[in-house]
Amino acid sequence: MNLHNELRNSMNVPDRALPGTNRARSNLKDEVAQYVRDLILSGALVPGRRLDQDDIAARLGTSRLPVREALITLEAEGLVDNLPRRGSFVAPLETQDIEDHYEMYGLLSGIAAERAADSASPDLVAQLQDVCVQMWSTDDPAEHDRLNYVFHLLINRSGSSGRLRAVLRTLSASMPTHFFAHSSEQDWKVRALDEHDAIVAAIAKKDGRSARELMTIHFRNTGEQAVRMLRASGFWATDDPATDG
């Protein structure tokens, strides 16, 4: 069994690309961070789980340094606790942490959607409509995730200033990259695609206010779905329904 399959099987997570040892260290750090981030946000690694740097480095075929740097990045995002003389652990995230993150991203994405609508070109509308058609026509979760990324990238690039894009990139880095792959709820997927269609319709009409509101609601709903996915995976195995919100 190669290291890729060994890691995938031991963590019980879907197959995905692993970092390559031929990458520059900065890129490798980012890829290791994204890999561990996906494990956490998919529920494969639960709060309090110890993260063994040597084990991660060995499994990914890299040195310990980019793993250590990746865990520092994840600590800044609130996903990992690096404790002196004790090691690194998955942070005790609460449902509100997840929902707040998506709420913040949605509010900023709403600004971009409003501006994109105000200046929408026929070409942008056509591209967004084409992406929506492709999302409706495929049952491949990986393709759904790729097209979802393209959909929001088109809007963010069209309606964002350089500063807004930078903040959106920072926030999006702390989201799972395989959202559709991790979700088995068909009803939610249909609702998400319906929401995309409504956003595109508002942009096509140059209705900036509606585009902004629809985008904000879309990410609020996505955050609620992320919480449901994590809860179903056992991420909050000791949830107290009376206090969890």
C-alpha cells in the first residue's frame, strides 16, 4: 500500500491529491495545511485529536518543517492549538465558530455579488449560466466542487476590489475544498443549485441589492449545512443540545 492510500484509509477520508515533495516549501506548507484543514472540516479529525507532526510528515512524504509551518497557519485560523511541550491538537470548535465563518464570508461575497450585478456584462452572465447548467447536469461530487469554485470565483473577480479579494481568499482558505463530496444530502445540493440560479438571475437583471441578499443567505445556509455534516460525522460527539445553539 502506498503512502497516499495508507493515509486515506487510516483517516477514513475520501481520496484526494497529496502534496508532492518536488514543490517549493511555501507551496508545500500550504498544501499540507489544506490537507489537514480538509481532514478537520470533513470531521475526520475531531476536537482534541493530537496531530503527530512526524507521522504527518512521514505519511505525506515530506520533511517536518512544512508540517510545523502548516500547523502554525492552522492555529492562526483557529483550527489547531499548538501547546508548548505538549504538541498540536485539533481546536475545540463550536457550531457558532463554523456558522460565523460562513456568515462573514457570505457578507463579503454579498458585496462582491452586488458590484458584479451593477456592472454585469453579457459575457459574465453567460459564463455563470453555463456553470449552473453544468452543475445541474453532473452527479460527480468532485466536479460539483470544481464548478462551485468557478462559480464564486467569477463573481468575486468581477465584483471585488483587490483588498476585498484578498480577504475573501483568506476566509475561503479555511473552508473545506470537497464540500459536495462530503455531503450526502441530495435535498441540500438541489437547494444550493437553486440558490445559484437565483443569484445569476439577479445579476442578469442588474439587481445588485437582491444579488447581495441572495449571496448572504446562500452562505448562511451553507454554514448550517457544514454544521450538520460535521455533527453527522461525530465531530461533536459530546454535544449538549441545550447549550450548543
